[in-house]
Amino acid sequence: MTDRTLWRCGLVWRNRRIITAVIASASLLGAVPGAAQLLPSVATPLAIEIRSERVTAFDVRDPSRRQFGLLEFRGGLVLRSPHRGFGGISAIRVAADGAHFIALSDKGSWFRGRLLYEGTRPSGIADAEMAPMLGANGKPLAARGWYDTESIAVDGDTLYVGIERVHQIVRFNYGKEGLLARGRPIELPSALRSLPANRGLEALVFVPRGLALAGTLIAISERGLDEAGNISGFLIGGPTPGSFAVKRNSNYDITDAALLPGGDVLLLERRFGWDSGLAVRLRRIALGDIKPGALVDGPILFDADLGYEIDNMEGLSVHRGAGGETVLTLVSDDNFSTVQRTLLLQFMLAEP
């Protein structure tokens, strides 16, 4: 390893407890000091500058390594902006062209732009904009305390956003109204509304036509546990509404989910502890296994700790690359902290 790599390894491990403490505090408290000052005060979209630093290696100890389980690392970016409201990215959806994306901040803001590439490696972001999410009355959702926005699902021109703090899902006509779309709450099962504070909705997936559960909005909590200690999930709308559970193991919590081209659900999970540090993993769940009353589980495709280029990974998106390959995009929530980063990482999934 080079001196730079050795220094980076040492820095990562020295900072592990600091990063873990920040993530733990933010997760437990559900707030960042001064967060209210970060909320947008105007409803118009604002063009912002995004500065990108490339991440050329995922394994800090072996920069030449590209394969990680079933994933091949393509590249990544550390994202920064002089705009003080930028950060806290907790969900993302990349369009079919692999370039345009819509993401959200957990403080109730939209963030969208266009990914730039050199070959297949992300190289920057252009046309970046932010705007506050609006409620049905045209005022920012955050103004009424609905700002713990953690998840997003796409149904054609419609976007669904999960708000963890208040256990709500709001629907936006994004295709017609763009960032000025007004969010309207949808009807939800009573069990979803009784999820514990700050352990509510973290993942949303809409199932399109042609697949089992077509027309269903799959909603999964971060760590809303059932009586058996498994993670609560819900099927909203569709042919078989109801509730199910995801097998919880190794103290991992769910931070996002996305639908693979073949129809299975990919879960992004995170674990942190004072002694174990921070870790992330991806788990694959067969869509056909998800049904009312079911307990679902699936194989681990990938896992990584702070020996790799990770942070508080909270967002996951899946799209097809130009060659038909399955591309995963992961983003991190920096909790508006100076000791964390907003990371965007891309991998290619080797389909079994």
C-alpha cells in the first residue's frame, strides 16, 4: 500500500468511533442541532453548485480490488456544496437513462440533477437543484413538522415519499408539476401509524405492472419490530394489502429498498455499535415471498465496514446500464455533520 493509502486506513479507523457516535446520536435523536435553520424558506427551485471528488477505489486497503461479493465497483463521488441546505440525503431514484435523478433530504427538501460519467464511472453532477417539498396547501411540509423524509418510490409520473417522524406517506404529481408538486397524504393501515418514533418508514418500493403484487406500494420500517423481533413491513394497495415481516439478524436495520429488473427486492441495511463500528450490507428478497403474514429473508449479496469507502448509507437505486447490466447507486446521509460525507457509489450487480 502507498503512504497515502496507509494514512487513509489509519484515519478511517481513528475516526470510526467519532463517525459511529454521530450516526448513533442522529438516529436516536432524529434531529441535528440547528436543523431548523437548514430548512428552505422559499418554494421555488434553486440551482446549486455541487463539487465532486472522485472515489476511485472502494477498498481502502487494496485500491486495485474491484469485486465485492456479487458487486463490481464502478466508481464514486464525494459530494459537497456551498449551499448550506445541502446534505442529509436519505433516498434517491436514478432514471432509466442512468443520468437524471431525484433525491431527497431528510429535512424535507428535493434534490435533483444529472449524473456525469467518464465511460462507466461517475465523474460529477450537473444541473443540480434543490427545493422544499410542498404540502397540499402549497407551503413547505417542513413548516408543519413533516420533515423526516426518508424514502421515495416511483410510479410513472407519481412519486411517493415516506415521512418517518409522523408515519405518513405523501403522493406527488411530479411528472406534471415537477419540484412544485404538492404532496397529499394517502390512506395508510393503522398498524403503520403505530410504529415507534424514529423507527418508522425507511423504504418504499412501488411494484409496476407485469410483476407479482403489481400496483402495490411496499413500505418497510427501519426498526419497527413485531412481537418476534422482526422488522415490520406493509403492503399498501394492490391485490393483497396487509402486513409482513423481514427477518432481522446481526442487529442490522433497514435504510432503503429498490426493485431489481427481475422483480426481486434489494434491501440496503446498516448496523452501528460503539464497539463494532459502522457496517452496511445488501440483502435480496424474492418478490414472490412477500405476502400478508409472511416472514421473508434472503441471501446477503454484499457487506462492508469502515475499512471500505462507506458512510451512513441510506439511499439505494437500481437501473439498467447502456449494456443491459444492472447498476446500483448508493448514497449516504451525512447528518449535516462535518465529520461525515455525502457519498455516491455505483456498482454493477452480477446477476446469479
